[in-house]
Amino acid sequence: MSSDPLELKEQRAAYLARWEAVETIKAHELAAMTDEKVRQIIKLLRPFAPLPPNPLNGMGLVEQQAIFRRRKQ
């Protein structure tokens, strides 16, 4: 990798141009996406999303701290 300031500036400009092109393509793809396609993507990603906390399971932070305190005594 060269440390020539002019070459680094040109490389940065080329990188930014590529970045803008990718962002433009992504924006066009999102704008053209149908509701059905969005639903399909959400269904595919759902297994990777964290489960929302269940307030009815009694395992909030306060409850956990109370359990640990009882075990120490």
C-alpha cells in the first residue's frame, strides 16, 4: 500500500463512489419491494431474532437478584 497522499485520496474517492453506488442500488431494491416479499424476508429472519422477554415468567432482574440472595444465605 502506498503512502502517497494523492494516491490515497484517489483510492478514497473511488471507495466512496462504490459505496454510493451500492447504497443507491439498495435504496432502489427497497423501494421496489412488495409487501409479500417483505413478509417472506421477515419469516426467514425470525429464527435469528431474540425472543421478546416474557413478563409472566417471573425471571426479571429483580426476581433473579432475589433468588441469588436467598441462595447465599
